[in-house]
Amino acid sequence: MSMIGNYLRVSDAELERLKDDPSDIMEVLYPNDGEGDHPEGRHLDIEKSWHAIQFLLTGDPWDGEPPEQNAVMGGTELGDEDVGYGPARGLTSAEVRAVSTALAALSGEELWSRFDADAFAKAEIYPQGWNAEGKEYILGYYEELRAFFAEAARAGDAMILYLN
């Protein structure tokens, strides 16, 4: 079973509602018991690239400094329900704008210049075994992530991040 990084654009009001009462987080993330789809352009998955992107952005597998850390592993936990691999996390529209600005300032080539296969192995970046052949895979999803955050920032959206 794979760990997939997911993003869902929501309004600030919806995010605040889920912070106050996260009891229906599963319905928000998996509409109609997982049989429904999110509206077009509101959901993104970055497959297994999430941990590599986190590490390249922050130099740390799990932490880092905002706004870069908020791109993958940041946000405020929305309750404690396990939505796949731990609880979902939320970013406000202001945090989304800050992440968008940070990602816009860092090209894919600049991000890739930070790649070090030995550092990835030592940090146990999921899924293990990364090498230079993963460049297109990682950068393809990084560009999708940059565009997704940019569109969310333009629209004034908040965001939910989760692993499943």
C-alpha cells in the first residue's frame, strides 16, 4: 500500500468549521463513502513525491520552517481522526498565499539542485531508493503543486492536506 499526498481546496469558513468540529472530516475528504468526486480543480494528489518534495523544500523529512514546511507537512491538525496516515491538516488562505509565494520563487531546477541521494537515504525519504532518475517524477508533481497553490491563492482558498 502506498502513501499518497493529497490536497483539497476549501473556503476559510469550511476550514474553520472543521477546526471547530472535525466530526465530518471523512465525508469532506471522501465524499459519498469514497465513491464521489471533488469538484474539478479542487483536489490534487502528488502520489509518492510528497516526502521528496518536503525534504527538498526544507532539508528535513518532517519539519522545517514555514512557509516551505506548510507545502507538505504543515498546517493545523483537524482533529485526531486517522484519515489514511494520520490526521488531516489545514492551512488558512493566508498560509496558502505564503506557500504559493515561496513556491513561485523556487523553480523546479533550483529545487532539484538540492537533491542528494545519500541524504535522501540517510533521512529515509519515502519511498526509499530515490536516485537521479526520479527527477522527472518529483519535478512533475512539484510543478503541479506550485500551480495548485497559485490557483488556490488567487481564489482566496484555504487548503486541507492529508496522506492516504
